Amino acid sequence: MFIYDGVTSPIENCYMINTAGLSTELKEIGEKVIAGTRITDEDALLLFEKGSLAFAGSLANMVRERKHGDITYFNRNFHIEPTNVCVFSCNFCSYSRLYAHRDEGWELSMEQMMNIVKGYDGKPVTEVHIVGGVHPKMNLEFFAELMRKIKAHRPELHIKGFTAVELDYMFRKAKKTIEEGMQYLHEAGLDSLPGGGAEIFAPKIRQQISADKVDGDGWLYIHETAHKLGMHSNATMLYGHIEKYHHRVDHMRRLRELQDKTGGFNTFIPLKFRNKDNDMSNVPESSVSEDMKMYAIARIYMDNFPHIKAYWPMLGRQNAQLTLSFGVNDIDGTIDDTTKIYSMAGSEEQTPAMSTAQLVTLIKQAKRKPVERGTLYNVIRDYSDIDTKEIETNPLLN
């Protein structure tokens, strides 16, 4: 039952949300969410400014459990980061090295990247995630050839690759339209897009933190084009730096509107700003309670996004586990230790890798059901009733 100002309401029979002491406006938001009605931008802003973490979290958990029950998804994936050399200089980035100083970074050859792929032969991974810096010599044809080689070697491996920032640069350099470039890469083996490079869409904020790369409109158009080709993608938002709450709401609104139009987004991933070794080190990081509130409001507001994901290498394992009570139903994958984007920015995970057994244990500790998925959320295996020792000793499970 819902407890509403101390009065039992029969709207549902499995949740309790105490709204005693809340303002009329917050109570009305609660009523909307309970009734399954979309909240407005003004509602979301009020939740950020006036809503308690407990209230937002209770509503988000209700939405999460309506959509997914206790299921929490993960996948078995690995990353290839071709280079951290980049022509762009984003103030928040601790990862990239300017092309003029490329001797300070790394550049993987085609052979080295294929060796990473071959290193997973015989292992039950389902996805390779390819993102990195924007390197002028790693052009459209270079990456098309890489994907053709990956597909020739392991046809069933899902390739999720390239942020809209990388794609925009590739297409412009190749003198191709976005439509031509996306079609070309799709035919070469690109299956879906990650959500990176979105940062914050608001032009004034974007100008201050990442002035020289594709703008918000361009990011959205690239993803819309992918959706029109039948490809799915993810969406992100970098929060907790110099943006204000209304910038977050504006960002989510634009994503929600595109999802209304195409239905092509799989998941929304709020990404916490980390301040180590970058040009924004003076900006303090958000608190854990602010992080949880961000995830909760995202789950409430992004009503047409089927999934909300917490990227555990960025948050750390314990905080990622905590998000499962604040609207999150996906904590990404095993990842291995091949991603450096957040470890170089000061995240808790300096060598991010979790085995399947560790991920399953983490999810079960939060009283949720661990389910392995494919990139497009097809169910591969339910681990709810599989003992940890069995997972650890069975190479097909771990």
C-alpha cells in the first residue's frame, strides 16, 4: 500500500511512500509518478531543488520495480581504447593527450587491437566496446577495416563503438555526410553506438568545458541517424561540474524528446565528473547523496528509456551497488582492465575488472536478481539460483 499523509491508498499494494510534511507541489509530483503520468521539466527541477533523497529514491525505486522487478542486468564485455591521443582539448578530460604531444600517449596498431580481440577467444564475452581519443590518422577507413577484421574473426561479437565526437570528426575528414558515414560503418560491422560525448547539451556550459567538438544538436543528429538505420544507442550526461540543475533537466528533455521520436535508445547513463589531473581540478566532485539523487530523478523523468545504467568503474563497486535502490537496473559489465578513461580521472577503480562471480555477488547482496544480457538486452542467463562457487569453477559461467 502507499502511505499518503498517513492515509492508506489502494493504488498499489507493494510500495510505501510517506509524503507527510511535503509541499503540495511535491505531493502532486508523487501522485503523477504513482499514476504513471509523465512529469514535466518544472517537476524535475523541483525534485532536484526541494525533493529529499528519500522521496525521490522511493519514487524511482517504484518505477524501476514496475519496469523490471528485481532484475539487474550486466553483460560480459571488454574494451578496446585505440588511442588517448586527441585533437580536442576538453577541460574535464584526464584521459587524452593532445596530438601535438602524442609521444605522451598511446596509439594501438591494427595488429595490437586484433590481438586484444583474439585474447578473448574461447571466452563467453558478447560485446567489444571501442572508444578512444580523436586521432587524425585513425580515420573512417581505418576503423571500418578494424571492424571487418573483428567480424571476420568472430562474427557473433557485437561491436559497440565510437562516440558521436569521434564519428563527427571521421565523417568530416572523409567528406561524407552523417548519413553516408553511418551507413558505411554499419555495413562494415558497427552494431550500435555508446553514449559518450554528450556531456551537457546546454551551449553556454558546453562552450566552457568542451568548446571545440561536436555540439549538442550534432550529437543528437548522429544518434537519430543511427536509429533510422535500425541501430540502437546509449545516452549519457556528464553531471556534477559547473552545470546547474536546469541544465541537467534541459539535457534529459532533449534526449526524452528524441526517444519519443525514434525509440532507439537502450539506456541512459549519468556520468559523474571526476576531477583528478584535468583542467577542472578546482571543481569539487558531487557527494554520494547527490549522485543517488541524480540517478533517482533520471529514472523518474526518463520515462521512455527502458533502462538506467550505473557505470561501476566510475562510481566504484559499493556506490554502484547503492544505485540499485535509486532507480538503476543495469551496472554494465565485466569490462576487464582495458578501460582507463575513468581510472585516469581519479575513480575508485584504478584497474577496473570484475569477474562474473563478483558481479553476481554484488547484485545479490543488494537483494536483486542478476541477469546476464546481450547489448540489446536480450536475456542470456539468469544467475539468481546459481551458486557462486559453481560460477567460479565453470569457465562458461565465469
